[in-house]
Amino acid sequence: MSGRDVVLAQGIAAARAGDRPAARRLLAEAARRDPTSEMAWLWLSGVLDTAQGRSHCLKKVLEINPANEVARRGLQVLEAATPAPALIAVSAPAPPKPAQAAPAAGELPRSAAAAAARRRRPPTEAGAVTAARVPAGEGQSLLAQPRFWQALIPCLAVVAVSLVAALLVSGAMGPPPLEHGRVAGAALAMVSPSPHGTMRPTYTATATPTPTATPTWTPTATFTPLPTDTPLPTPTDTEMPTATPRPVRRQPTAAPTAPPAPRPTLPPRTWDPRLDVLGVRIEPVGIAEGQRFWRLVEARWADERQSGGKHSIFVEVLDFQGNRVVGQPVIVQWADGNVALAVENRPAPDWGVDFGMYNCLGSYAVSVGGAPSDRIVGLGLGTPDRPSFTIHTSFYLVFRLAQR
């Protein structure tokens, strides 16, 4: 299994365990490594805390697979959420101008008197008069008072410096992370990577493959030479020759051989004939004589009525005696990835592996790891009449250890 698939499997396991920070980190890394992974974007949308992030992930899922109803319903819920009311700044009212005393009868207003005095003065003297020499109460406006400008200019300078500092700090820090937002409770509750009431696939760590035993050297038989004939002595002429007995050679007898061991019988296979109509088939494994392998002994299909709303691939892995092999990895493959799920010790009637399907027929293949295994391909959602629709159906598979 590739590195990006391991990161995706770890992120899914963290999401199921409730570790949202670790799930966000792992699933985001999986989506970065493979931007076309539908499962990475779908699971990432379920662990984000902001509506903008969840909406972005669901849109990526729909770009990859426009027929994904889970992402479509989640995006509709997020778009229907009411945005928070905007805050409108209201400026404070300007302070009222102080009332001026009415001039006495026959007396010009002070402002008119000052203007008349300036007209009577020479030009040089009128130009020398500054706003600082005019008393504040002599009809002078607020903008013409020097104390007003002396207090206003430092305040404006402080505000300008603060704004420049804030812009520099915000540019250095970058945009705030998406985790600081909060989405309405309705959107978090409605959007889920699997439909309501469906058993979601549970990921556990892949079991470490057991090293294969190294064949030991078998000594070869040593050649033992047969005894050679001893030459007979040449008889000598005697008065009464006597016959010399000739030694009798005995043929060695062959050692009795043990009867050949009976050849193991493969367990029978149960096959649902409806699988042929769906386009599901078996790819038998090619092995040598006497080698152990995982044999698919049962395969059946549950239609929409029989599955009862479930949309999973249920798998059991048995040993020679028919007992469940806990921890044995089951490999599920699809077009752009795969995942290894360990067999869990669940009580009956639950199966050892439960993998949720989201794509149509012809999308998934299943085999067992750790040894050569048969492989069943062409699994997915849909019926013979509507093979391209995500109709909730299920598959039940049983693999058993056998010997050729």
C-alpha cells in the first residue's frame, strides 16, 4: 500500500476515534498528496470546524464524483445556514456649539466689530494678526482655535501609526486558520461522510505480515557402493580333489515405502447466481502444488430490500478449522486507491470487516493479505436494472485458508 493510502487510512481511523486535530492534519495531508481522492475530501469535510472549509471540501468531492449524494446534501445544508448579522459602526453626534450672547441695542456684533477693525487697519498690520491673538470667546469658530488643532494633530498621528502597525502585523501573521471559526450546530450535525443509520467502516492498523519461513537445506543421499564379487581361488591338483562351495550372492531388498498422503480436498464454493448478472467475477490465484492460499468459499448479494438501507461489503476470514482469524488484513481496492482493514473480533451477527461503499458497480475489488488469495472484482452500489445509480445494496464474502 502506498504512502498516501497509509496517511488516508490513519486519518480515517483518527476521525472515528474522535481525535479531530489529528484527523484534520492527516486527512489534509492525504488530500494534498492526492487531490483526486474522493474519500480524503469527504472525510476531511467531517472534521473541519468552519463552514467555509467544509463547503470547500464538499465541492471538491462533487468535482471528483458529481453523483455523490452525501456531499450534495451536506453542501445544501451549509448553503442554507443563516449568516451572522453584520455590525454597523455609528459615529457619535457632534457637540453643540456654545451660544453667543446677543448684542445690545445699537451695538454691532463682536464678529462684525472685529471685521470693521481689520478693514480700518493698514494691510501690513492686518496681515500680522494671527489666530492665536484672537480670544476664543470673540465669535471665533472651533476650527479656527489653535488649541483644537494642537490637540487634534497628535491624535491623528497616533491613529495613523496604529493602523500602519496593525497592517504590518496582520501581513506577517497571514490569514487566520480555518479551525478558529465555528459553524452552526445544524450544519455540523447534518453533514456526515456516511448516510444516517449506516454502519460506517472501522479502520484498524494493518497487521504486520508474518515473515515466510526460509526453506532449510535437505542433505542428499550418499551413494553406497555395492559389495564386489571376491575372486575364487584356483584349485590345485590333488589326489582327491574336493569341491569348493561357491558363495551365493544375495540381492538387496528394497525398503518398504509409505503409502502416499491423501491429497487435501478444497472446500466447496457457494456462489450467488445474481452476481453474474451484476458483472461480478472471481480472479483465482495461481499457486504451486501444496501451497496454502485464501480461497473465496462464499459470495452473495443483498438487493435494496434485503440490505435494509446498508451499503457495505461484509467480509469474514476463517482458518482451516473454520474459526475467525482476528487481525488478518483484508484489502479493498478501487480505481485511485486502496485500504487494508483488519478483521475484528465482533460478536455475532456482526461480521469481522464492514467497509462502506460510495461508488457504483464495477468500482471495488476485495482480497486477503498475508498469503496468495483469490480476488473478487466488480463490486459496488446499484442493481442490474440501474447499475449506474448509488442504490443501497450489500455484498457478503467469506474467505477460508486452503491448500492446493
